[in-house]
Amino acid sequence: MSTTANPAAFAAAHPAHPAVPSPAHEVADASTRAAARRPRAWAWTGVAAGVLGVAAIQMSLLVTPVYDDATAGDAEAITTAMGDLVPALLAFHLTTTTLLVLLPVVAAGLHRRLRTALPGTSLLPGVAAAGLLLVAAAALMGSALDTEFIFAAGEPDRVVPESVAFYGHWVGTVPWLWVGAGISGVAVAVASLRHGAVPRWLGVVGLVLGGLTLLLGVSPLQYMAGFTGPVWLLVTMLGLALGDRRAA
């Protein structure tokens, strides 16, 4: 004797079990949630570096005795004027040295951010990071003579005036070597506009401000890069800290 199963009764007696997610899906979901929660501390560090970069340039602009018509060419007059600028020189030193400490962190973060969105063989992450490290090196050298001259400038009888005049030129030139930021900006622009690695507007910022910084840096007006390089860094890092949808 044969029996015919009732499909409705069978379904009621054997409810369907939900599909069990595979381990691969669980890992992917966990990675997605972790990426969404991952802080962008490196980008905020970049924001701080951008602010410090602007501040360091402004402090350098205050050290003008070697350029002022009233003192230019007169080493003793320059030394006397520099003695009145010790607070500005201290502020210049602190902003510049703090900047150079932060920039390697920013370079590493930018490298990781671009690496997650670009082909593994791309040179762009390394180029972008290297450009910021060049800026850090310029900041290191730009502040290298501070300890030697800041306090000596306040005691003109203990220092050779011509040496103080040289230091004034040093502060007014070396920290302005932001051409490396131009390299980074153009690298970010290519990564954005060609590969979509970062938001397109950041690519435009890199193309305009980074490209201008690069052109100024390789031109005889190389110190003008100090005006545009910190602005590129600040705007780009704000964009990555606030508006970047891809966590890194």
C-alpha cells in the first residue's frame, strides 16, 4: 500500500532552516564592520601637520632683518634686529620641528590609504609618501641651526654678525622647500582622476595645488612652494578625515 505525502503537512513539520553564512562571508562582514569603525587618526594628524606647516611659514615671514631695507647688507644691524625676534624664532622652531615629527605618520597613512585602492604594482602610494618625507627632511634641515643661533642672537657680543646674517637667510629659505608636497599632490591627483582611489574633488585639489607647488618648487621661484604646499596638505587631509567614504 502506497501513501502520498502532503506537501503542506511536510512543510509544516519540517520548517526551512535559514542558510548558515559561510566562514568567508563572516570574515568579509567582520572586515567591513571593522573598516567602518576604523579611526582616521593619521588623516587628523595630517590636518595638524597642515596647520603647523602654514604656521611655520608665517613664523619664518617674521624673520626679516636680512631682507629689510633698513638692515639688509649690514651684518651688525641684522644681528641686533634678530635679537628682538627670539620669541618668533622660538615659535618657528617649535612649529617646524613638530611638523617634521608628524609628517612620517601622515606619509605612512597616505601610503596605506592609496595602497588599499590601487593595484598592487602601482608606484603611486610610494611616490606620495616619499614626497611628504622630503618635506619632513626640509623641515629638519630648516630647523637645524635654531639651537645654535636663537639664543646667541640675543647676545650679539658672543656671535659673529655675519653668521647671524647667514642664519637669517637659512630660516627664510630652507623651510620653504615644499616641492615634495607637490610630488605627493600630483600622485594623489593621478590616483584619483585615473584610478578613482580617492574622491574626485581631492584629485582636482591635487592637480591644482599640488601641480602648482611642484611647478614652483622646480622653478627659480622655488621658495614660493612654501605658500601652496601646506595649503594642499591641509585641504587634502581635511577631505580624507571628514569626507572619505573608504576607511583606511
